[in-house]
Amino acid sequence: MTNLDDKNAIAFEFARICSIAAVTIMEIYESDFEARGKDDKSPVTDADELAEAIILAELETAMPGIPVLAEESFAAGFRPKTDGAFILVDPVDGTKEFINKNGEFTVNIALIENRAPTAGCVFAPARERIFVGGTEAWAGSLKAGESVSPDRLETITTRARPAGGMTAVMSRSHADANTLAFADAQGVTEKVSAGSSLKFCLVAEGTADVYPRFGPTKEWDTGAGHAVLNAAGGAVLTPDGEPFIYAKEEVEYLNGAFVAWGQSAWPKA
């Protein structure tokens, strides 16, 4: 599958790979695993490393020749080319949620083209919920290891901005004063907490309207959720309304602040 034109087919190929990797993730999740600290002090478990190895092997078979930027291999010093099309992988997004066993962790895979996500999958195996986005977006129930196709999922879209005030979804682990201030300035009337890239997906499926994030993230944290949200009719912008771009090699793929908006919710020029 080296043809990058069919974004929906690519997104469902990512979904297939996420489901396969999630079998190993869930085996570790349900065991007495141990967490370790990486050089940057962030936590890592066997699930991150084993799942990433599975994903990389599957991608090499399915999409040979497409560079892959993955969290754990990047931490180990691997630097793929990202000046053209490439794939972002976060094998376990929300490792803190994984360690805390609250179920709010995800497996993320996204295709980046021209510095923007064009296809992606977010799978929350402990929640048995998957989100897929190409030119359209889908969501539905899925257990780790099960096959996935459009006919077993429902299409999703973002909702129009509510007249009575917006619902904001925020990081369970990283909400800060800037995020709260932004939400208040936008007239947010309800705040919902969630972990990992599920925050993008809550906006994509129309249960929330905006996800502001002023704390640091990496591109592999956001690419898949961004792709799903785009496919569902939303947008991810900087707080100033500029495009939120990828392939930021010069800053080691560190993201700045962003706001994920639902349909008709983002400020118009």
C-alpha cells in the first residue's frame, strides 16, 4: 500500500495495525507491569516498546519506503527524514493514564503530508473505542485484535457551536492556568477532563466543542487525533488562528500551543 491517494484506505490500514498492537498492550496493561523513566524523565513501560516494534514491522510491510517518526525509536536516537510524506507513531499515548489504569490511553498512527495530517487512527483499547479519519471520520466499538472496517463503525462529525456556551475538553494530567484562562475567555460553560489524544476525538464526535492546549506536546501526540478531527469537520490552529504544522525537525518535533476546534467553533477572520 504505497499509494497515498486513498486516505480512507490508509486510515483503516492504520486501524488494523493499531488493533494488532493493542493485543500486546492489553496483555501488559492487565499484568503487574513496571514503569521506568526515560532520559527526559517521562515514563515508559514494556507496552510502549513492544507495541512500537509491532507497529513498525506492520508499517514496513504495508507501506514500505515511507519514513516513520515514532516516539520510542526517536528517544533511542533514530532520526528519519521528514521533509516529505512520513508517518507518526505513538504506541501508547497517555502513558501516565496507562500506569494509573484509568483506561484513557490510546494507540496513535498518522500520515503527514505537506506538514499536515491527512489520515489517522486513534484506538483506546481499554475503552474498546476506535476513531478513524481520512477524508471522512468514523468511530465505534472495537476490542484489541478485532478486525475493523467502515461498515462496523459509524460516521462522526463535529457539532456546530452551541448558542448557550461551549464545552471544552482538557488534559487530565496537564491542564494549566493559560488553558483555563483561554477557555474562560472563549465563553466556555462546561469543562471536561480526558487523557491522551481522546480529547481530539471528543471534539470530533461532537461531544465537546474545543480542546485548548498550552502545555508542551510532541508531534506524535497530536497527529492522529488531528487527522480524525480534520476528517470530522474540525480544525487545529495556533491560538492566533494560524495553521498548526508538522515536520518541525529544528525543534525536535516539539509542538507549541494549539486549539482544536469543532465545526463553526473557531474564530472567523
